[in-house]
Amino acid sequence: MKRPLVRFLIAGLALVGGSVTLAGPAAAETAVVAHEAATTSSAQSRIEAYWTTERMESAVPADLSLAVDAARVPAKQVRAAADPENPQPRHGKVFFTLGGANYVCSGTATNSSNGDVVTTAGHCLNEGPGAFATNFAFVPAYDNGSRPYGTWTAERLYTTSAWANSGDFNYDVGFAVMNENASGQSLTQVVGSYPIAFNLARGLNYTSYGYPAGAPFNGESLYSCSGTARQDTVGGSQDQGLTCDMTGGSSGGGWLTGGRINSVNSFKYTFDPSTMYGPYFGSTIQTVYNQAAVA
């Protein structure tokens, strides 16, 4: 059954009365699902005009919070506050429309052959399963309404078929290929980029970035969390968790290790708000990136 996006709000997705089962490695799919977005100059101009300051401010977080049996959550939780960051051009805020509503996520400019890739969460561009987003835009170094590098529109959107067809959180990753700006420049020519890495060891040290919008945050500035990733022992996913209190709006923000993107903010469990989970970047996700990187 297709889930309405309104349930993606970090405090609003409730699988009441039971636990959630996340698919394991056997559910991995290598197929890539792609979608054309703003492929004409008129479409690009329309999306740039669509995202007024008022619409950006009123867009709501598109983050996921999953309910599980409370007994499965470790009794001792460590809460770590996110650290405020100065705006950085390689990190930005993502805006999009799904089901007639406007949403916000986070994203990271990523090194690629075409110079146009933004890495984000799959649920920031596709309902999982369901429709692809419209009006997708990336604003690098967004800060309290400021857009120092402009608003970039997406030409194509990519995600794993495991997310687009099954909503499998192990593959909740998306790549947006952005259009060039009015000067003919690619995104990463203007803002720079981070390299991306796949099939690394688990349990590495990470710094995750994002624009949390749920209380006590307001979504207007960049934050980060740092720590050592640990395996998900709560819901049984193949994802890793990072101690972090970032809230809705931070989904899609990049996890960096050794200066490379190696995961994104994906979801939290309702009984464990101090842990952010992100998918393991293995070969399936690498396949999707490889197509996006040369599109």
C-alpha cells in the first residue's frame, strides 16, 4: 500500500502497536529507477520562481520516524546535541513537492563526472514506494533565507529500485542531477564537492550534516553531529546509527568519513530520538550513483 507522505513527518509516522521489519540483504535490487525532472529552460525557470522565500519557510520536514517494540530499544541512551555550523557551500537545503505539499530535506554536492550530483535520501525525491517529487531544488549554503549560490533545479532524479518499489530503508538513498546555472556552470564548479565512497568498513567515525527543522531547531541553519557509527540492533536493518539529536529536515544530509560521503541521514526510531540511522553505501547504491554521475 502506498504510504501518504504526510506520515513521513518525523513525529508523525506511527506503525502503532507493533514492530517494524526492515528487509535485509536478500531484498537488495541492482536496478536503478530514474525520473526526468526539469529538462527545459522554461521548467527550470518555473521551479526557480516557485520557491519564493515564503514557500521555503512554510515547507515542512520530510523525515521518517519508525515505531518499534520499546523492549527492543537499549535501556541506556546517550543524548548528544547537534553542533551549529557556519554555512558551507557543499552542504545545502533541498526543497520539493509531493502530493501537493512542499517539503524540506538536506543534501550534499558530490564529486561526479558531470559535476552536477547532489546526494540526499531516497525519501527526499521519491515516496518509497510511489511518485517522484516535483519542483526539486537545491540551495547550497542556505542560511536564514540567504541563497548565496542561488537556487539549482534538478534535471533528473535517481534512486534504488529497492526504495522506489518497496520502501526498503536499507536503500533509502537518492541522487539528483542538477541543471547548469544561467552562466552554463555545473553545480560543483561553483560550490565544490565531496568525493563519495562505497563498501567501506562498518563502525567508522562520521560527521553528519543537515538542516534540522523540528523543535528545538528551525531549519534555517546548518548543524552537525559527530561520533562512531554502530549497527542497528533495534529494527534489524543493515543501517548504521549515529548518536545525534537532529530533527526533521535533516534527512538526506551527508555523513562524511575521511572527507568522503559514505551515508545520509535516513530515519529514527520513535523510542530512540538520540540515534540517527543511515544506509550502508554498498554496491547497489554505487550502481545508482554511477548512472547519476554520467547522466
